[in-house]
Amino acid sequence: MSNKIRILLVEDNIDLAENISIFMQTCLHEIDHVSSALQAIDLIKTFRYDVLLLDVMLPGMDGFTLARTLRNKFNCSSPILFLTARDSMSDKVEGYSSGADDYLVKPFDLQELELKINAIVNRANGVLNEHLILEKLHLQPQSRRAFFDTQELTLTQMGFCILHTLVLAHPKIVSRAELEETIWQGNPPESDSIRSHIYILRQALKTVHNDSIIETIHGLGFRLNANNIS
């Protein structure tokens, strides 16, 4: 049986929200439901949730903007899972860039949703507490902060998880399968989300170093470029 998880669902489709709420309650989770971003912000300022389920097409403020607002203005660290019919690569890149941990395309199976919720909550709770220092890279896993030399990096939670994995493995190559196992704990999404996350992470790293810090070793996986972190 899964541990009880406190969920906030932000969804303006009342029928879908009711189905999700009933199913999560049968899984012994606690779930609050609101239908707008402003209602969500009011709750998040008062309560801490283990995971946020956000629709993208919300009245007023959309889900992408809500995620950015929660991450940047309210310093909300709760994992975010987007529930949306928008499934293009550009939508997914925007979703992950706004601070999402995962992305589930409608329509979806409620059991799959619960599996994803468990995976991202377990991942968020499993981050080690020690500081990691590798040349100019300095990671603080408990607060999910990362620095290159003295400059702080702006990373998504998924980007931090990937960088953390690469730092721990350095100088070894980390395969795509190993990344997927670390990030999704054996339940990766059907789409090639790793590509999106690596792209966003590389864009963030380019703000502190002109050359690529992450190398793609074709047919094998990824590793940190030792020359560019020293």
C-alpha cells in the first residue's frame, strides 16, 4: 500500500476533477481541488502539499504561468505534474522550463497518474542531504541549489536531478536507461522526455560557460566534460 500523499489538484473540468479526487481517496491519499490558479496560490500560501497536479488551460492564469509564479515568487518546492491535452514538444519544453517535474497527456489512466505521483514524490523525498563539490560545480541536494564557481544556476527540479546524477557518476558515462531509472524509478513516460530535460539543462549551463558542460557520447549516454568544469 502506498504512503498517504497530500495532493493539490488545479483543474477546471469538474467531472475530471471529481474522478481524480475519488480515485486518489480510494488510494488513501488526501486531495484538495480548486479550479483556478488564484485559488491554488491561496491554498499553497497556507498549506504544504506533497505534489501539485496542474491543468494547463485554466481560467485567468494558465498552468505554465502558475508554475513559474509558484517557483519564482513563492519559492514553492513541491513537485509539479502537468495534466494536459497539449502534447507537442514545444509545449513539453515550456512545461518543464516552467518548473514541472513530469507531464501526463490527457486522456490518461488514473492508475498511471497514481504511479507517476508516487514516483515523483519518492524522488523528491529521496534527495541526499550532503553537499557535493566537483571542481567548479557545487550542489546542495537538500535545497536543490546548484552553483558553477560562485554563480547560482537556475535549474528545473528535473534538471537538478540529472545534474546530480551526472556529478555522482563522474567521470563515468551515464546511459539514457540509467537516467530514466533514476528520474522515473522504472516507470518512464512514453515520450522521449529525457531529450527535453537535457536540452533545458544545457541551456541553463550555457549561462555560466560558453562550452558544453554535458557531453553526449553517441550510443552510450551522457557525462560531464571534465575540461569545462575545472
